[in-house]
Amino acid sequence: MGFAQLVIGPAGSGKSTYCSGLYQHCETVGRRIHMVNLDPAAEHFSYPVSTDIRELISLDDVMEELGMGPNGGLIYCMEHLEDNLDDWLDEQLENYLDDDYLVFDCPGQIELFTHVPVLRNFVEYLKRKNFTVCAVYLLDSQFVSDVTKYISGCMASLSAMIQLELPHINILSKMDLVSNKKDVEDYLNPEAQVLLSQLNRQMAPRFHKLNKALAELVDDYNMVNYIPLDLRKESSIQYVLSNIDNCIQYGEDADLKVRDFIPEEDD
């Protein structure tokens, strides 16, 4: 059985930067992981790529040959990947061992993990291949500057969680770029009533019923939990990784390795 992270989130949320920081951390602690690029529009990487979707199809080729725009071209690329799961990807996965740990760096087009079924079918394929998968949803901490933006981020994350039906970890990325961390920390674990009160203060009375429904929805699905990530701190990366490992039960079935010990013979 293998293990995998599916790294998702809006464009610009820091997915590739997270993948790079995660790889460097695992290199430092001597842990082996494999980075897989699922973004056909990617150009540069700050980590070694073990498997690359661009070997199968690239966005530039699709736009040039089919005359598509970037959004339609990206959807076409991902659907092409879906059509080739049993051929191209199956061949790629043969290169990994049963207990290998894969990190999939996904495109940032939000439709792919909210309502287009491509990534959902991709996840089902991984499950059939005996991979245990966790969705890692990144939200730019600079985006969470007030309660309305926070609710918007929660709704997008909730859509992805329902669509993919995976163990789910929410991460506030780019914490190192936040000038006033107190503004963000207030949203790490807020209560529904606090969110409702803040929404009602900012919006007209006719929206109060909608605000109540949104606050209750966030509370019911336990979506008010975000882990802050500061890539400058090894402890922050380790804390995030330990939460993900706990979701997929990584390491629990590892065999205990004991060094052979032969006692010295008595003289």
C-alpha cells in the first residue's frame, strides 16, 4: 500500500512552494518522498520531479494545436490524463514501491476540485491502486483579511472536501508574509457565533438569515480549523506533516527494524 498527498487550492495559494518546502524538510530529516507534477502548465520547479504530466500532455501544445484558451486547455489536459490513467499513469506507478509516499502538485484551477469530476476520478484510481490519500487544501493567509473572505475560502474548501471525499487538511499558507499575524490567528479556530456576529456587522439586515446559514454550515462541517504554515520554521512544516501523516495513518504499519545483536562470547 502506498501513501499520497493531493495538494490543491486556488491559483497563487502557494502549492508549489509548499511542495518545495516539504521536499527540503524530508531531505533534511532523511525521509523519502516522491514529487509528482499534475500541472500541465508548470514551467519551473524548485524540487526534483519524479513523474511529470507534461510527458503525457502540456498546456502549451494544446493551446497551439487546438486553439484553446488557458482555462479550456487545462480542462482538456486533465481530461486527457483521466483517459490515460490505465495506460500512462499505471506505467508510472510501477516505478514505486508498495510503501512509497507520493505528493501530487495539482493545478490551481478551482473547477478541478469543486465540481469537474476529473480529480475525483483520479482519486478513485489511486484508491484502486491501494493508495491511502489525503487532500491538502492551501489558502493564502493574506487572503483571510476579514470574515467575508474567510467564509469564501471555507466554502471553496468545503466544496473540494465534498467532491473528493478524502481525509482533509486545511492549511493557511504564506504566514511568513503576514504583517499582522493577530488578524489571521483570530480565524484559526473561531466560533460560529463570532463569525455570524462579524458578518452581520458588515452586511445589510436582509442578509442576516443567509449569514446564519453559512456560519452554521461552516460549524457543522468542522471547517473552522486551519493549520498555519510558516515555511521558514522547520517546526511548522513538521507539525503540518504530522497532521497529514495522522490522517492517512502513515508509518503505523511499518515493520520494526531491529539491529542484529550477537553477544560477545565469554573468555
